[in-house]
Amino acid sequence: MYNNPYNINAYSPQSNIDRINNQITELENMKKQINQQPMQPTNLTQNFQLAPTNQSSMRFANSIEDVKKSVILGDTPFFSNDMSVLWIKNNKGEIKSYELNEIIPKDEKDMQIELLMAQIQELKGMIQNERVNANVVKSEIPTNTTANDESVGSTTKTSKSSSISRISTSKKK
């Protein structure tokens, strides 16, 4: 009856107003229901994987040969199993090697102990140097030397008689 377009009462202004008011109340009720229910996002069930997910994660390697064999997409760090060596391989295949040392944080007492230990070692060195210098006798210049007289490298020794010739003395009678 209300949906019949040929109904005579459909052209009355009061029926149009009532119909519009009913639609407005229905829309308001729907609005209230939506506001009372929290909006829940819809879950996507499709996963897209365009590239490997571990392209820039760190990896472990036993040797540089393992690093050379691995295929990577970006700069990737490789650590040795004992964490003492770091290799960084870029996508061109170039590898840089680094040696890693543990840094132990030091407080004031540790730094003061190191300073005092260094001073003790310095004083021990000074004491040893003084002992060596106290026992040194000035060396005399040697008088007997052998020199190379020829350019060939053979040594020439000149021998002079070091003995004193004996002069015979006769007894006078």
C-alpha cells in the first residue's frame, strides 16, 4: 500500500512527510547500532612476500669461504661463531673483514688501579736502568786493531818484531 506508486494517498503531503520521518528514524536507529558496536578491522588473509625477509639480518659463518658462497641482496654482516671476526659483504660481492674485541666498561677505581700499575712499572724500569748504569765501567779505547787495507777485503797484517834485539856485551879484561 505504501509502496504502490499509483496510490492516491501517495501524493498527499502528509503521507510524504510521514514516510520521510519513518526513514529518518530508521537511519538514526542504524546509526545508534553502529556507534554502540566497536569497529573491528577486517583481517587480511593474503600474505605478500616480494623479497626475502632476511636480506639485512646478521648471519653466522665458519670462515670467509662461507661468506663468499652466500648470496645476499644488501650489505650483510657475518659473524664468526666465537664473535671475534666480522665480515661485511655488499651486493657487489666485496668483503671487508674486522677483528672484534670486547670492551669492558671501567669505573673510577679500575682506571685509578691501571694508572697506579703503570706508574709502578715505570718506577721499576727506572730502578733497573740505574742499576745497569751504576755497574758500567767506562770502556777504554782498544789499541790493537786490524784494518782492511785493500779494497778486495783481505786483511793485511804488518808484523814488526816486538822483541828487543839482544846486544851482546863483552867483558873487558
